[in-house]
Amino acid sequence: MKMKSNSIRRISAKPRFRSRPQRQSGFTLIELLLYLGMAAFLLLATSGFLALLLQSKAKNQTIAEVEQQGLQVVQLMTQTIRNGELITAPAQSSSGSSLTLDVVDSADDPTIFDEASGVLRVQEGASQVIALTNNRVVASGLTFQNVSRQDTPGIVRISFVLTHVNPRDRNEFSFSKTFVASAALRHP
């Protein structure tokens, strides 16, 4: 019978429950603020990086615009000089703000390069004046120096500055470059 009393005791004993604190799912206020702060920092860093990329792209386009137009003008001028017959102005050993050439094709005589109102221009013969630069750049300081010597083909040194138009004075649109080239007449 002993056994019975033991087994009865075990059965009749009350089970003991421990009181555990109930864990609720979700975030605490501190965790929420921490996550919001990290998200705001990432968003701010990403937007700053994108703004920097856009400024860099604009600066590269500005530089490319100035360099492209400058190189095209230099190539046209030097090619025209090489194909010319005689340098009419400026005179030998002098400088001027325009260049007048006698060229092989009489329909294009004279060919005149100059600058007016910040635009580099060319006029061939009696035809209309043609702008060599567009309204996104301003030309200045155009100088033609006739460095020819007596009894030699004519040699001209060209120099001008192109500056990108920057009406809002923003750094990414600020760029200026000086172009310098020389060319000699091939036809004596």
C-alpha cells in the first residue's frame, strides 16, 4: 500500500507553473528610432552620391563641349591656311584680330576668319558669314600672328579662348580653354 499512497500523492500534487514575463512581438521605441536613423543616413548618403554624379556628368559635358568646338575651329582654320595661296592680312611679322587669305578656289576669295560678339566666324568670298561656334560658348582673344619670313611660305599662329556660357554661375558649367595652333601655306 505504500505504493498507492505515493502514487496518489503524485497525482494529487498541484502542478507548479512559473510565471514568465510575456514577450510581445514588435520593436521597442529605441529600436524603431535606430532603424529610422540608419535608413535616413543611407538615403542621405545615396542622394548625396547621386547629386555628385550629376554634377560630374555636367562638368564632363561642359569640358567636352568647349574642347569639341575649339578643336573643330582649329582644324578648319589650319586646313584652310594650308590650302591657301597667300596671307593678305595680317602683314608679315605682325598680328591682328582677323585673318584674310587668298585661296585656290576663286569663288572663296578672300576667305576671312574673325570674331564678333563672342562668335568665331568665317566668310568665304561673297557668301554669307558662317558662325563656327554656337551659343553655348563665348570666344575671346582671337589673335592671328603672321610669323612668315621673307621668301618663305606664309606661317600663321592662331590663338583664342573659348569659355562655356554659365548664366547661373554654377561651378559645373564653368570651363575655359585657350587654343593655340600654327599652320603654313603649302602653295607658294
